[in-house]
Amino acid sequence: MAKTINGIEQGRADFAYKCANQTLLLKDFKYDNDNKTTNNASLFTVSFKKKFEKDLKDNSLNNRILEDFLINPSKDKKFEGFKKRLAEHYEKYGKEYKAYVKKTPLMVKTSGLGATLAFIMSKKKDGNAWALIYNQVDNWLKTSDNHYLINNKNGELSEIIIQLESGQYRAVTNEVLALFNWLRRFAEGLIEGNDLIQE
């Protein structure tokens, strides 16, 4: 069944809200008509474990503190020691996400979607904010509402994008820019603090 423009825009806004909120909750969410679940919560775990690798090695107390923190994250400034550093990393992650979401549309407009996705791919590592953004775009373009844009192709998103014909490429670019319009709005509204860009 074809959706109206309002229905498409509402679906895009709903997905973008869940994406921005994901950086606050550090949890996966269900999306699409098939109730697919994002696979992004593991990125947060990787990010924290990589950042605090030395603190976690052979330290069961810190590992339990991290597990609890990932279940119930907080930016509380009253924390001390290891938990305070977790809260600071959590806050920094959100600020980076917000900054990158605001920066990406300009990159798409100046360099093109393929080059932007290649850049994001080169930056995504250890569960950082770039990895989250890449996965969220991948999730969105592979929803049942958007699968026609990439012809139901599975595989690495950047590879799929650069193989598209010109018309499809423009349509996907427009869809990604529309998604980022909502992502930017929700990131600005939900994620507190000034942007933080650290390349």
C-alpha cells in the first residue's frame, strides 16, 4: 500500500526521533513494519569497552559498574571515579553524535552521498558516533518503506550506493538528506550541551 507524503514524512520523523533518542538510552529500538530491531546497542558497549579497556581489564567491579551504566546511563556530575569517567564519555558521545548529524548534510551536498558514506566508513571505529550514524542510515534505507530505493539489496551500504544508477542515486541522496533534516532537529532538541567535534 502506497503511503501519502505526510505518512512518509511522519515515518521518517518517527525513525529520526528514535535514532536521536538512542544516543540517550543506549538501547536498540524496533522499526519498520516487520518489527526489525536496530543492532546499535552493541556499538555503545564497544565504544565504552574500548575507551576504558585498561580500567576493565581484570577488574570485575568496574565491569559490573559498566554493565549497570549501559542499562541505566546518566550524566550525573555527582559521580566519582570510574563512574564519573563513564558519565563524561557518555556525554561526549552524545555531543559528537549531535555535531556529526549537523555536519553530514553539508558533506552530502558538497561531496555527494557516495563520498560522504566513504568518509563516514573511514571514521567509524570502535563503536563511535560515526559508526552509529552509518548504521542508522543503513537501517533507514533498508526499511520496507525505502527498500525500493536500493532495490532490496543487502550488503555494505556504501558499496550499494556507489553502484546505483544516476536516477536512483539522486533519489537516495534526497531521502538521506530528508532523514538528516529530522535527525538534526531531534539531536538539537534531545541532546544537551554544545556540539563537540573531535576528528
